[in-house]
Amino acid sequence: MTRIATMMLALAATGTAMAQGTMAEQDKHVKVNEIQVIGSHNSYHAGFAPSERKWMEAHAAKALHALDYKHAPLADQLDGGVRQLEIDVFADAKGGKYAHPKITAMVAKDGLPADPELDPNHELDKPGFKVMHMQDIDQRSVCHTFVVCLTQVRTWSKAHPQHLPLFLLIETKEGEMKEMPEAVKTEPFTKEVFDALDAEILSVFPKDEIVTPDDVRGRAATLNAAITKKGWPTLEKTRGKVIFLMDQRKVEGIYTDGHPSLKGRILFTNAEPGLPDAAFTEENNGSAERINGLVKQGYLVRTRTDEGTEAARTNDTSRRDLSLSTGAQIISTDYPGSEPSPWTPYVVKLPDGLAGRCNPLIAPKGCDDHLLEPVR
């Protein structure tokens, strides 16, 4: 090797070390709530099989119009820059409750060809939480069980240890389906069921790979006091970890029962701002003024840019542009950068293909987007 080549390699190595040091230095000063990332809505949703689609077109065209989106496997979404995933879970303590969706029989009754088998590995027969959009009708998922979904996320996380914290939004599904009274009856989310949900999470992710409410609360009297006075942890303490968030506000009281300010719990509730457990809240259709007001107080806020495929069909970017202009930390869409609309140019992504950027409202001075998570 020539002397010049040796010097060039040394300079390259020094540059890499400097870049890593600069990122490490920035991580000491930028907090979890001082970034902005893109999330996918119903990240598990695999869409309808061909004959299921034909059945929906004939019997539930309006519903199909709203549900006509699908996502790639979770790891592919993460590779594409998504940093918030949404997973819907149904309790299934004994297993098998959702193994034989009624749409399969309805497809056959209409004389349509059989679709590919829903669950060739019989994961739905096993006890534990299941992942789907609607029982009996819209069950095709990129991962059928909560444990499998979590395992896929953890596998990706371990392979990319320098990633920004991943937000996993969990929606608990229960209750009757009004559109289909004969559908399988779901199991209610009781305190014991929530204990089981936390346990399933911990069966995949060790606690030291999770940012928990206890971590954020610290010695503060309440979680709300912690985030409004002290603030969230820095990226130095959270890089490579996951943060679990709860979508359904109506079950907040059940989840917090016996766990004041979420003591000992895993998920952050979608709480009414000001309550003791309030650290994360959703403003899916909130005004910029409302969102920014909450962000300035210290809340982690999730908002949505589109719903029911409408914006993607018409290329209406008004809600998208408003959302991205706010300080909302999580911007949720059915059409992230790697999965644009099939009808129009509509897509939701950050500039330069970044996985995250400095929060446009509250990022500290000097925060560099390209040092949050460099484009691979």
C-alpha cells in the first residue's frame, strides 16, 4: 500500500470516528420528545386476498374503499424509515378463537375460488394475543400473533442497534362488530388481561430494551409531573430501545388500576393531558395550535395525516402538510415513504429520506437532522 493510500484510509477512519462522536455528543442533548418520525397506521395490515376482495366489492364496497391499503412486513417498513408501528391486538386466552374467519365460508358460498390459506403455520390456534383488523372479515396480517410481531421488531432492532427509539402503538380490540352481529365475540380487556399483555411484551423484550413509564417518571411524584417539569430521557439513554404506547383511551382506567402513574406498567397510556399518568396523547385530527400547545408542555403527541384512503386517492396533502409543520413527534400514515399511494403521488415522508428529524417546534438549537439516524 502506498503512503498516500495509507494516509487516505487514516483520514477516512478519523472522519468516521468524528461523525460517531458528534452523533454521540448530540444524543446527550436531544430528548425523545425533541424529534419527529413517521409512523405507519395499522402496520400489520396485509390487505384482502383476491376472492375476499371480490366478495367485499359485491357485499361491502364502501368498507372496502376505506380498507384498501396494505403494508409490507414490519422489518421492511423499518428498513424504509418508519419508526412507529401500530399493532392491533385481540385477547385469545385459549387459542383458536380467530382461526376460522367467516369470510372464508362466505367466499365459498359465492362460488369464488379459494384464496391462499390464511394461517398455514396454525399460529392462530395457539393461546395468546392475536393481531388483525376485524375478526371474521379483515384478518390477514403480516404477523398473526403479538409475540411474532414483537419478535420481528426485536430482531430488526438488534440488527440496527443505533436506531432512534421505536414507538410501538398498541390498540386493544374488543366488543361486538355492529356490521356483523354473528361475528366471533371478543374477549374483554380486564386488568388480568392487561397483565398478560405486559407479560407477552416482556417475554420478547427484556426491560432494559424498553423505555418504561418508570424510567421516565424517575423520582417525580407523577408521570405527568416528570414530563412537564423534568422532561423525557435523552437519545443517549434511549437509542436502540422501544417505547410502547396505548391507543385506546377508554381502557386507560383498567390499565392504571393498582398502578398509579403507570408504576410497574409497560405501556404509556393515551391519557387526557393533566392526569397523573399523562405523558403521551393522540391528536389525530387536532389543530396545529392544539398540537403545538401540548408539545410545548412536554407531551409526546401522535397525529394522523390521512384516513380511509381518501387523501391518497385525491392527492389531498393539506392534512399531511399541516401535521408535518407541527411539533407532533409521531406522524402516522397509511402511505409512508416506501409505500406511496397506488393512485396518486401522495406519500408521507421526511426530507432526504431521513428516519427522523429534529422537532420543528422544540428541538434544541444546533440539532442536526443527519446526526439523528444517518441514511443507510
